[in-house]
Amino acid sequence: MRFIINKIWQFKLPVTLFAIIIFAAGVGPHLSVQVQSFLYFLSELFITLLKFVLPFIIFSLIFASIVHIKSGAVRLILLLLPMIVVSNFLAIWIGYFAGQYIVQNSEMSVLSEITSRSLEPLWHFSLKPWVSSQAAMICAVIAGFVSTAFFQVQGQKMATICSKVTAFILNKLVLPTLPLMILGIVIKMQYDDILETMAYNYAYIFATVAALQLVYITSWYIIANKLKSTWITNIKNMFPALITAFSTMSSAVTMPLTLIATRKNVHDPDVVNFVIPSTVNFHLIGDCLAMPVFFMAIMMSFGYAQPTLAEYFTFSIFYSIARFSGAGIPGGGALILMPLLESQFNFTSDMLKLIPTLNLIYDPMITAMNVMANGAFAIVFAKIYHMIRKPEPVLQT
């Protein structure tokens, strides 16, 4: 499916995004509250519109991939789901053992001053997606198999139309508006003092969690490239997506750039177009590594004993399953974690209030690591898929 433009801003894009972040952080405080609210409104408006059309984009990418892959589509789907579960489960346990070490060596309390100031958009614009992303995925899989089995010609035509519409949305609408989206989000972060909080508060915990995430995800790039230096190029290709994810705190908004970067690293567009939309809300390595450390730090602050292996094993099972119901919004990872912490570890209301706060403060890094991990996952998945895929039958002429 040839919908990604060939000429992307190479170094210009990450430099532009960095410039926007610096501009917003430096100039934002000197703008009137009304101007800041207006810029934040524009950012929210574009993000809302993008999330409205996101189900169609997901449907289009997955449907076209199945139509093009044909007989290998069943193997693709049967391989994807267990790999996502295993990857999330492994990261959750890495978070546990790392969290034990980080908490034991931490001398600061999680209970610190957190600002209550919050910038509101100048106007509120609400537009709910016409269908959920999960439903779009299911419909795409069903439609892809039906068209492949019974309506191959019609399916190819429909895939072509969907690809052209998706190309227009991504290349002509999403990419040009990304700087404005990021500008509004960063201005809000600056107004809410989140940028300052990230820089000065929770230094040890946030720094060690960031190091954990970087080492773990980089290791997957190195392993996927069989220790060859090409892993460096893979990560460089992901920089624009990483910066966008950090700025917008949304893997969904970043998906166009994730697709572009991953297509450079995986030379099979059909696999990429299937894997990236399928993992954007479910394969969340950044969350799985960070959140266990955060809630263990909270348990330490309130005098709770750390979870035993048996207790954490039960929690890890439920958490792995719950990851498939996560909301793809900033701080959404906390929403599925809070009821589990209450039922499994008897978190009080005061303890639960800290979960979304810490999650939101650190969410830029979590989202960036989710996107980077999805890029590495696509490389590993493509290699395994091509190893087990049967060759396409050669038609006799």
C-alpha cells in the first residue's frame, strides 16, 4: 500500500519540533492567558478531528494489508496477538524487578507539591468517534478475509480507494498541522507547570525509569538487528515520531510518523500497515515499565510492604489483560491501573489520587517510549513472520 510520501522532512522535521517546544516553553509565559487558551483550543480541535477519522485510518490500513497479503493474513493475526501479550507481560515483570531496586535506593517521597493550575481551551469542541478503534480493527479483519475469499477484484478496488483517502488525510492534513498541535500542547504543559515539575521534582525516580525504558527498548533494536550497527539507523529514523509522541502525549496522533519511520526500518509495507495500527493502543511498553515503579514508590511512601512475587504474579495477569482496554489519551494508562491497585493491593483513595497525577506528569516520556517500542516490535514481528510464512504459490501460465 503506497500511501506514504517518499520525501519526508529528514532532519528538518525533528529540528522544527524541537524549535516549537523551545518556543512554547520560552514565549508561552509571556502570552496572555486568552492567547494561550486559543492556541490550546486549536491543538485540541485538530486532535479531536484526528481521533474522529482514526477508526477509518485503522480500518483502511489493516484491510488493505490483508487484501495484499492474502493467504498469509491468518498467520499474521495468529502471530500478532500472543506476541503483544508476551511482550507486555515481560515488560511488566521487568518493571517489577527494576522497581524493587529503584524504590529501595530512593530517598525521596512521592508526596511532593503538585500544581493545581490548569489551562482550559478557549472554546470546547466535542466530537466522539463514530466507532471505536477496536471495532474498526475487527471490521477490517472480517472485511479483509471476506473480500479475499469471495470478492478479490472488488476488494482490491476498495483497498485502493481507502489507501488514496488515507494518504490525503495523513499527508495533506495531519503532517502539516502537527506543529500547531504540538505548540498548543506544550503551552498547556508550561502553563500547568508540568514542564517545571518534570525537570525538578521526582528527579531520581523519573530519571531511573527513563534510563530503564531507554536501555530496555534500545536492547530490542540491537537484538532485532542481530547486533549490527543498523540499529542506530533504525532509531534515527524513529526520532520524528519520538519527538511528536513526547510533545502530544498521544500514540494515535503520532501514528502517521510512526508508520513513516517503521516503513524505513521494515521493508514490507503490508506488515507495517497491519502491525502499527494494531499495536498503537495495546502494545504499551512505556506504561508497563513505568507504572509498576510508580505504584511501588507510592506504597513505600504510605508505609506499605512491597508486593511479593505471588501477589505480583496475580496482578501481572490481570494487568496484561487490562492493557487491551486502555484508553488512548494522555494519562489513560492510569485509568485501567487504579481499580487493579485498589483490589489487589488495597490502595486507599489518597494513594489512588497520586496514580493519575504521576502518570500525567511522566506521560510524555511514557508515550514516546510506547512509540519507540512499537517500532522495535514491528521489526521483530516482521522477521518472525517472514521466517514462518509459506511462499506464495506460483501461477502457471
